[in-house]
Amino acid sequence: MNETLVIIGNGPAAMRCLESLLEREPDRYRILVFSAEPHPAYNRILLSSVLAAEKAPEHIVTHDWDWFERNRIEFFPGTRIDFINREHGEIRCQDGRVFAYDRLVIATGSSPIMLDLPGSDLDGIYGFRDLDDVDALAREAESGEHAIVIGGGLLGLEAAAGLRLRGIDVTVVHLCDWLMEQQLDPRAGEMLQRVMEDRGIRFMLSARTCAYLEGVQPGRVGGIRLADGRELHADLVVVAVGIRPAAGLARAAGLECNRGILTNDAMQTSDPDIFAVGECVEHRGRSYGLVAPLFEMARTCAANLAVIGEVPELPAAYEGSLVSARLKVSGVDLFSAGIVQDGPEHEVITLVDENLGIYKKLLVKDGKLVGVLLYGDAFDASWYFQLLADETPIGPMRDKLIFGAAFVNGEGETHGAALSLPDEAEVCGCNGVCKGAIMGAIAAKGLQSLEEVRAHTKASASCGGCTPQVEELLALALGPAAPKQPSEKPVCACTEMGHDQVREEIAANEFASVEQAMAVLGWKNPEGCARCRPAINYYLLCRQPGRYRDDPASRFVNERVHANIQKDGTFSVIPRMFGGITSAKELRALADVVDKFAIPTVKVTGGQRIDLLGVRKEDLPLVWKDLNDAGMVSGHAYGKAVRTVKTCVGSEWCRFGVGDSTALGVRLERELWGSWTPHKVKLAVSGCPRNCAEATIKDIGVVAVESGWEIHVGGNGGTKVRATELLTKVKTADEVMDIVFAFLQLYREEARYGERTAGWLMRVGLEFAKERVVTDRVSRELLCERFRESQAVSRSDPWSSETGLPAQAPESFVPLETPEPLIV
């Protein structure tokens, strides 16, 4: 009878160990895998992509339920092990079941370090380590507006970027003087900070958190206090200050542990029948939190498990790893390895191009490369890493080294780095794939695309940092037949098409539905996902106003139910108050609704409206009806739409006012409300340059001056305040209306779904907007005409609908929404 192998954990190290063992000895063991998580095995490296909604949870699964069944592995998800009985060779589950083992692999990973501070028992404080964390953060982001991330390392920055892409404001609080201080020097840290700030993330460096603050809601976090006394407010807090090996189970079993589970080079613990791999391990005094060392441990462990008991000495040895780091944030090209903080013993070679955002730094000691830091251009990362790992004497290449492999070898730019790498050079550090394996697979299997290379070799299938090198090898192998790389990033994993390509196809083909568009455009997933369905739905709405029927199944929960879902499952209802102006009739209606439906909280918002918080879902249609009867319509506070037009009192009341900002703001909002846009749009009108309405940090801001009105665009009032840019100056309110209509329609037609006006203008340039909206009068008139047509045929108040709440979206679209069906 086969021996029994029990593996505790189903993270990357455990699964790589299993894969390697099955390749060597597929029939030696009866294999049982226990996982405390209820999910199949998934790629934890891509959690940040799930948080950013770039990938759905199912897209990062590496070993699904069928994989375990095909390989005759008994899988126990959602099963926590609470004791190892070494004397009897047994493990005990938390539910009381007992299983015997002959060999045991502990791969329990790590747990996030959660700061033990006053207030740490408050709700709304999360780590960032697993799918449950990501799911919780995604739900919080649906209703929250502000998040604090404590920690400016790899995980903290990835969490911050993901939350920012979810549309909420983020502040990163970091104890050190610069970001990623373990992997970057101060200059690279500053460059990284600038690019992250451009994405709307605010940073507070050299700042120590000393307490969590309770918010307005009892028992719920409302912010943090810093050691210097400053207080920051937020709806949720993410703690990403580090990890610790999860060695508690091994320690309770009497295995030798320090910070982690102590192992020898064979990956055996102090009990020779028990092995350990992954982040729970301490090997030669080091614990690793990066995937490449974990995979090296796993391969060593598998090789020894395949022969243990049959040979006098275990053949495979793990001797430690040289680690490198890449930041998994879209558009940030960053790599570091070895020593990055230079000392007097190092020769430092640098290359800096501030305009291109490129910084390269090499550290040399005793004629060998000992450190690499690449920011903005990490194309040669694999080549430098190989020189570092092999301790190659740089000798005659010293003067050319900073310019990369192609320059050193005189091969020009095309395929230079690929040609320079030996076949045994590791290209994908995450999965341990060398150049020879990639080139061999391309030749033997006739691979034609990056996705095929990933599927057959796993190269670039994890963090994606080596994707340029893998693409280069593919181009080198295929020559002229190599596929051209897309000029734009795909909308999602369901397609190779970018947002602009999708819009062009929608313009050329009058699709009747999201499903038809995906079918004609060759979507890999016929149901689409949480990234592509809302985008296609918006593009169809914008292109075919009045003709295309909005698809509720392609909208997120807030837009489907026309209210903001809150943490307790109730909703926030915000009626529109045009220009911030209200009346006794409206206020009485609001007070009556609050009393009638026992709404617990009434709050004045920053957009000069009144927010009713805590509305039960079954009460929503009735609340809407009562507000509609008073003449109030939806404020669209839940949607990617025109939100508010904030105003000051202007010349009607203020002694400093030079323009009637209130009247103009009311007029603008009455014309603009109900317009769906690529992202939320906020406006403001100030009656004088004192700018009390804060117009110069809005998407569109209008400021009265003595000679007329200034129109500003592209502002952002979030955690990273971005001032507007002056679009133009006009004399009359009628001209303001035309310019605003044209600019808003240009944004609606040209921006990518999920892109704020600030990001769009940074991408296309202010001059593009000026040419189309200000300079070219014909273009402006056509844009205004299309906007007015759209408003005339497609604007409606969802609160006045007789059908009430729309139907539930299909199950395939649920993961990024609330798990409870929101149906009345």
C-alpha cells in the first residue's frame, strides 16, 4: 500500500511542491491536502490585480477542483489543522477528524503583522494577505470614500493602488523616509512616490501610527492618530507592515522553531518525517516572503520526498536564495536585486533621465556586480540578475554595463538582451523558468503567443514582471512571424482588445447588447467579467443614446439599485439639490421620510446635499416615491455619472461676489443631471476668485471674474489634490453652458471607462481638449448638439421608475458585488 503524504496548506509553495513530486513520482503517495481557506489554490501574487478589479477571483486560480481530482489528490478545503501528533504520525482537524501520515509537509505560509495599538479591536481594520481580505476590501470600497494604508512596502503600495482604482481616496502612512526602503534607495523611492501621487495616492512619510480612532459609528474605525498628534480620518484601514511565519502549529508539535520553522538544506524539520516549505520556514537564519525562493524550496522538498527511504542520503539541497523584487502596479516598471544602499566600499554606476522617468543604479565591488536597481526601464532585469547570481567579473564591460545587454554585446536593440542570455539563465524568477525551456517549448510545441507560452511554461504567469523578456524571446524565436504586440493594454483578461479598440468597433457596429458585442469581438469568456461588462455597457449607452437599452446585469450593485450600499447591508439615499439650493418643501419631505422609515442618520455631504444613511432595501422604492412626490430626483451619488454642482452664494448675497454663481450652478446641474460618464464627475461654480466653492479642484470648475467666467477642467479633490487647468475664459453664462456641454461630451466620447477627467487629460493633453472644445467652433457645436440629443432621449430619473429595483445580475458577475441578492 502506498505511503500517505499529508500537506498542510495550498499556497504557491505547497502546490509547486506537489507539481514537482507528481512529475517525479506520481504514484508513490496517497496525497491529502488540507487548506484553512475554502478556495482552490490560487496565485497570491495576483491579489493586487483582483483588488484593482483587473482580474476576477476565478482568473487567478492555479489549481482548480478538477486538478485535484485528475491527480487523485484528496483535497480538504476550509479545514484547519489544530494539532500534529508526531508520536502516532497523525494530524487532528479542528472539527475533530484525525488522519494518519507517513510524511508530512507543513506549508502554512505567513500571517500579516497587525499592529497592537489602542483601538485595534475596531471593525474596518484589515490585513492584505488572502482572497477573503480582498473580498472584504472590495466590499468596503463600494461604499467608502477614504482609506488609509499603513506601510509603504511592496504589499502596501499594491493595496493602495488597488483601492485607488476602486475609486476611493487613499493615504499611505509609512514609518520610513522613503518608499520600499528595503528594495529602493532614496532617489528611486522619491521617483516612485511621484508617479503614485500622480495616480491620486497621498503619502505621509516618517510617520508612526500610534492609535486607531473610533469613527461616528460606534465600534467602527474612523481613522488613525500619529505619534506627532496628527489625526487622519478614513472609512477603512489596511495594515501592510510586514508578515511573520505561521509557525504556531509546528511549535505546538514540538518542532524546533525560531522566528519560523527551522529546516535543514533538505527542507526537513527537526523531525525527519516532517518537511516544511514556504513563508513559514526559517532556513539558515532567513525567512523569505517572495515567491522565487519558495519555489526553490518546493522543488528541493519534492525531490527528496520522491526518494526518501530509498537512498541513504537525500540528494537535493536548498542553499538559500538571491532575491529580487518587482512592484506589481500597472505602469510602474521597477526591479531591484542584491544591495541597493551603497557604501564606501562600492563603486556606484548610475544613469538618470528625469524627463523619461528612468533611473538605473549598479553597485560594483571587487570587480563584480553586487546590486541592481532599475526604475522606469527594467528590460534588462534578467540579464543583470544573471550577472549578479553568477558573480560574473564585469571586467571589460564595465564602461558599457549601465546601458544594458544589447550595448555591451554590440547587437543593437533588437533582441539584444535575449541573445545575450545563456540557455540556463533564469527569465521567470517566480516560476524558475530559464531561457532554454522557453525557447524549447516555443520550437517543440509551435507556440505563437504570450498566452500559449505562459500556459506551457508558466513563464510570466505570476507577477508578470518578466513579460517583456518572454515577449522578446517569442519574437526572437518566431522572427518575422512573431505577433505584433498590442498598442494598448487589454480591457481585461477576456480580450486582447483595449478600450479604444472596443469603442472603435462599437462605433462601426451598432451592437444591440453587451453579449452581442462580446460575441462579435471574439471575447474569450462569453459572459465577460466585472471589468469589461460595465465598460461595454457604458460605451453602447454613449454611442447609441435612446436606442440602446441599458443592461442592469452589466452594472455594479450601487448602480443597479440606485443607492449606495453600506457595510451593514442598508443603503444611503442622496436626493439631488440643484446647485446646493433647497426649500422648505424639500426639507419637510426629507424630515417626513426620516421619521416614516426610521432612518438613523442624516448627514450634510461635501457636495451640498443631504444624505439619508441606513435605509432598508425593502424601503427604497417607498422612500423614492415620497421624495419624488416632493419634486426631488436621484442625486446619482452611487454612479459613474454627473454628481453635483457645488456653488457659493455669489453676487446675489456676497459683498465680494462678481458673478451669480448660484444661478449658474443651478442652471448647469439642471441641464447636466442624469448624464452617464466614464467616471464620476463633480462641478463647482465660484462667484469670485476667492473660490469658496473650491471650483479649481473639480472635474469642471467655473470661476467668476470681473470680465466674465473662467472655465477650469481636470481637477481632483481626493487624497492627492490636483488643481485644474484653465481651459478658456468667456464673457456670458450662455457661453459657459456651451463650453461645459462640449467638454463633458468630449470626455464622454473619448475617455476610457473608469478614467477620471484628470487622468484623461494627463493622457491626451489639455491642448487636445482646447482644440476640440474652444478653438474649433464647428467641433464645439457638434459636441453640444450630441450632448443635448443624448440628454433629451436618454435622461430619466431612476427613482421614478414604476418597476422598482432592477433584476439581479447573473451569478458570473456577483463576486465584486454584495453576496446577498438585492431584489425587492
